[in-house]
Amino acid sequence: MFDSSFQLLLRRLGLVFLLYTLLRAIFFAFNFNHFAGASAGEVALAFVHGLRFDVAALVIINSLFILLSLLPHGNLQHPTYQKTLQWLFVLTNAPFIALALVDVEFFKFIGRRSGIEVLTITGDVMGQLGQLAGYYWYMGIGFVGIVIAIVKLYPKSAAIPELRPVLWQRY
């Protein structure tokens, strides 16, 4: 049981890991002119460092999900428990996916990836939300599309056969 739970967890985390790699490629494509002077080797090295960062970030972001996926007791395969895990997975990762998408355009204004300063500008963003949504509507559509894709592509656990009480047994 543990082996199948662990494999399922790895497939689920692999999904979001691939998504973050895709988001990095999108970031690179949207901001290509900033990196045009970099050699292919430098870009590849940056992607490798990004993968290392993603592993650490995904373990931290999904730590509760990981813990609940590997609990050593109970029926982890129960459909209700699996549905709860799925929503925890989606709701935990969605804000960070949104930040990665915001970073695609925000980079053009500050010249670097965003950091903790994003938390200090929320008042300004809320005041300009309508204008920002008008200019960057495609990011909102992309975000919704990515979240829908996560829900649809989320690896499901094997179905559990329903146990029925045995009224009599033949020998």
C-alpha cells in the first residue's frame, strides 16, 4: 500500500513540477529580449538551477499534501479522502501558479523575478485591479486554463472495490 501511495504522490508532484517548468519556459519566451545576450549554455544552466529551486519550493508548498498523502493509517484510497487531497493540492498550488504568471509581466517593470516585495504592493494592485485585468486579460485566462488542466490531469488513485457483507460462504 505504501509503495502505491508513494508512486501516486510522485506522479502528482511530477505534474506540478512539469507545470513549473512550463511556466519557466513561458517566462523565458515572454521576456526573451532580456536574455538574448545569454548563450544557450547559460540559459540551460539557469533552467537547471530553476529545477533545483522548484524541487525545494514544491516540497515546502506541498508539505501538508505530502504528509496527508503518506499517512501510515486509515484508508488513504477512499474516494472522499482522495477528493479532499485533490482540492488541497489545487488550492495550495494555485496562488503560486498565479504568482509565476504575474512574474511574467512584472519582470518587465522591475528587471528581476519578484520576491517578498509583492506582498507590500497589494494595496496598489487592488486599486488598479480593473486596469490591470484589462491590460493583462490573457494572464487571467491562462491561469484559469492551468488550474482546469491541473484538475483534469491530476493522477487519480486506483478504485477500491466495494466490500459487500458475505451472507454465507460455500466450501
